[in-house]
Amino acid sequence: MNEIDKISVQQLKNTGLEMNTLKDDIILSNNIEYNANLFDSPCRLDAFVIMFCVNGEADIQINLRKYKMSSGILAMNIPENIIQITNLDHFTVYPIIISSDFLKKIHINLKEIMSLYMFAKANPFITLEYSDLRSLEIYHSLVESVLQGDDKRKEEMMEGIIYSFLFKLDSIIKKMQESENIPVKVKERSEEVFELFMEQLTLHHEKERSLSFYASRLGMTANYLSKLVKEYSGKTATEWIDEYVILEAKTLIKNSRYTVQEIAYKLNFPTPTFFGKYFKRVTGMSPKQYKIS
């Protein structure tokens, strides 16, 4: 593999994994025994995924962090994650897979489900209380019922159900945060700016590392952007930029045949030396040290 593959919902359909689908926007299944090799190399799935494991286990790597998924665990994926699934052993899951395009179509944006987005990014694997799992099972059944039906306004019905489902999941996450006394920072302006910043960062991090670039895109000063981003997320805009660039670099170093020089140019560094210094400043090791680590 020479690139970090980007996989669409349509590509998933073509693997035969689907049971019920709505065009190329939604895949839902009762009991997929996953054995395809689609995710055996690092890739991005352009979809929001809720996946409940009912049997077996697998090693799942998300943004280079390793997890063991087994029965009873709920996993969440957001579109910009880099994922890899290996060492499958009778791995059976119940997924709801929703394309990014569908979320845009129903006008769900990051601001409206910010706590869910932030939680899923930091805690992609969770164990829920039975009552919450039961609520999600009901939504799963409702989605299945609509997908299998022949209603003329199936798509409009599905838009409402998915909208409600995501807000229910967001509510569950907020309840978990409150029960664990995790403070939830809700400041309308900082939420809005963080949402817009993350959208731009997802689009441009492979080529742009300058704080001033993102500030210019959002029509504000670099200092003001960084202030609002840190106010909401706890990290500065520069720290988020570094995180995204280094994640991309680490994945390419470990999982591609590119040389360090080629990776440096791919990520728009002026020279391999400059890339090496940047990588070491953020990670504490050189690209070559990281490759053999």
C-alpha cells in the first residue's frame, strides 16, 4: 500500500457486506460476520459508524492507537479517523454505517453533536449500560424496518430517524460525561469556530501547517483562532495541526513504501531535513527511529 486509502460506503456495498442499504448512503446489517480484507491496511472510511460486537474479537487500530474489540463493546468511527482491522476471530458485528454525504444532506453539522464528536475521537470504544444499549437496539430495528419497507418516502423517513438516532447517542454520551464528572465546555462561539477549524484541517492538513493559513480561511487572526480552539477543546490550534500532520506522517512511515524524502514532499515540507526536525520536535524521535520502533 502506497497511500492511505479512502473508502466510500459504495465500496463497502461492493464487498457484499451489506444486508440493507439506502442508495450509497446507509448500510445496516443484522449480524455481519466480517472476514473481508478491506481494512487490513490503514485507511479512512468516509462515514460515521456505530458498531456493536456480538461475537468473536479483532484487533482494531484507530489513529495508531491499538484496541481489542470483543463481545459487548460499542465502537464509533468518525470520517477522518485512520483505521485498520486485523487478527479477526469469528468477528461478528451489528453496524449502522452512515455516509458523510448523508449527514450533510440532513443538515447535521459538527456543532450540533460536538460532544459526541469529541467523545468518539477520544474514546472510540465504550461499554454502555443495558438501558442505553437497548435504546440503540430499538433504533437499529427501526432503521432496518424502514430500509426493508417499500414506502414511497423511505429516504425522508430515514433522514428523520438518523437525525434522532445521532441526538440520542449524543444524549447518552453527555449522560456518561456527567456521571463521571467530566466537565463539558459549551460556549457557542468557540464551538462554532472549532467546528469550522476542524473542517478546514481535515481538508488541508496534508499540505498546510501554518496557523495563519487556517486563520485566514476563517477570517480571523491567528491568536484569536488559537484562543477559541483552546477554550473549547483544551488544545491550541497549532497542537491540533501537529496532531493531524504527525498522524498522517506516522501512518505513511509505518505502512507505505515511500521513503522519508518522498513523505516529506508529499506532506509539503520544503526539505526532508525540515520534515525530520518537525517530526522529532513533535514526537521526540526521528522518522527513521520511528519506523523501526
